[in-house]
Amino acid sequence: MRGRNWLVRRAETRLSDELGGLRFVASSRRIFWKVLPWCLVVGFVFGTIGEFISPIRSTREAGHFNDPVLFVLTSILTGLVLWAMAFLGSFRKVLVFERGLAAKYSQRHTTVVLRWEDVAPESLKAVTTSDGTDPDRRLLASRKVSLGAGGRNAVVFKAQDSFWVFSSDEDPAPLVHSIRGAMSEAGIPAASRRTDGALPAVVLSGRTALD
């Protein structure tokens, strides 16, 4: 199964008793390159502060840039560490199981589990934009949860009084078909008929209210 890495396998083992077998893995990826320069700037700010408050080896006084190479390397590494923290959020997945859906599964306490009986089938919909921007930014709701890292397409559905949005650059059709099939096999009443409007993807031209 595509996208079934070690984190997915670990979540599959942990959630199989509750949600059954894993049917599909949807991936979302967006690397925030624009953040990197700002992280490097912050790294140099911290490096500069360190030069004024950290003593050199031979005295108790601050170093005051006595080692420019070390200063530059330390500042760059600090910036890269800060960027790496944002980089971790650039890759997200949604796992479709037989009896529900899981996301944010890297840690047990952050895992989101939505069982099919909590999902409104008629709310399932694929959306996209004509200019390639993230459709999640155009969807308005009183309660909305973003599950993806971003992309030009999105799959939207309502569950537990919130709208859940998974944005990705991938074709949304496989995820929609997987959810529809799992809901039907799980015995959700008229799931196939009630999700007929999920495809094709609706092209958003402006802000759209989900409520």
C-alpha cells in the first residue's frame, strides 16, 4: 500500500482493534521554504545574543565574536533546527480504516479518530480552485479543522459538529472513493446514495460557507 511507512504501520497496529483493517493512505505534503530565511535570521539573532552573554573559555567575560566561523556555524545550525521543527508539519496523512478514519497519529495523545457513524455522508465533498491555491483558505465554517499540510485540492466532510478539511496536491477521487466504500461496507444507511455528490470536485472561485 502506497504511503504505508513505519509510522503508519505503528498506527495501524495500535488502532486495528478499534477501527479494523487499513484500507487507504492519503498523503499531503507542503514544504514551507519561505520560512527558512526567517528561521536563519532568528538563528543569527540568538547567536548574537549568545556572543554577548556567553563567556569565552579562558575568561569569565563574553566572547564578543572572537571566533567568527563558530558564530556563523552555530547561528546557521540554530536556524536549521528551528526550520526543522516547522518541517515536521509539512508531511501529513489521513488513514482510512474499515470502521473509521484516523489523523495526527504520530503520538497517541494527538491522534484524531472519527468513526463512520459520526460522519455525515451527505457532507462528503471534493473541492479545488481554478488558480491552484489551497481551497482550505476559502472554506468558512464556525468550527473547522485542517488535517492536511496544504495543496490545490481538498476533501471536506462534517463529523462531531465540525468540518474537517484534508488539503493535498493529490487527486481527491481515491480518498473519496475509499471513504464511500468503507462507509457502505460498515453499514452506514444509504451511504453510497448520500455521497453521490462528492465527485466531481467543486471549483471554488471565492470564499464559501460550509455551515
